[in-house]
Amino acid sequence: MKLKIKELKGIILIELKGNVMGGPDASSLNEELHKLIDAGKNKVVVDLGEVKFMNSSGLGMLIGALTTVRNAGGNLKLARASEKIEQLLVVTKLVTVFEHFDAVDEALASFK
């Protein structure tokens, strides 16, 4: 998995690319989130548009990220999940936990 972080109008955009499988990837995402939170950045959008595959550990990684951000008084929203990943969110009932948007712009605008 590749991780790219940008800041757009005070909101952090994390672009994930490749296969999201948890493990060392979860550690690197968690470290980055803690750095951002320490810098006062707690509004996060995770762009899943380039994610090919996600397993249960990958879902766990997203849940951990959401918990970290919410504990810091912020929120984490998902954007551009593929149909496969969206079905995974529905089956696991995580669709009720995460706010999900079809486009990154919509997710960013939802913080207003």
C-alpha cells in the first residue's frame, strides 16, 4: 500500500493506493495520524479510489484510524470506495460507522 498525504483548506486528504492489508501499513498510517493530530489536524478524508483490494486487517486499520481521529475530537470520512469495498462495508455493517462519499470534493465539503 502507498500512502500520500495532502492538506486542502485545513482538511487532511490521505490517498491510499494498492492493496490495504493492515500489518506494517497500519503502523505507518497510525504514526502519520498521530503526527497530524499533534499538529492540530483532526479533519481527515481517506480517498480509497486507488485501492484494489482490502482485507479484514485493512478494515481494522481504517477503524483504528477513525477511533484515533475521533478521540482527538475530529472525524474521518471515506471517499471513492470501489463497489467491492463498499459491499465489504455493508456486509460488516461499517457503512453505519463511516461517512462515505462518492467524490473527494463532497467529503471535503461535508466538513463545512
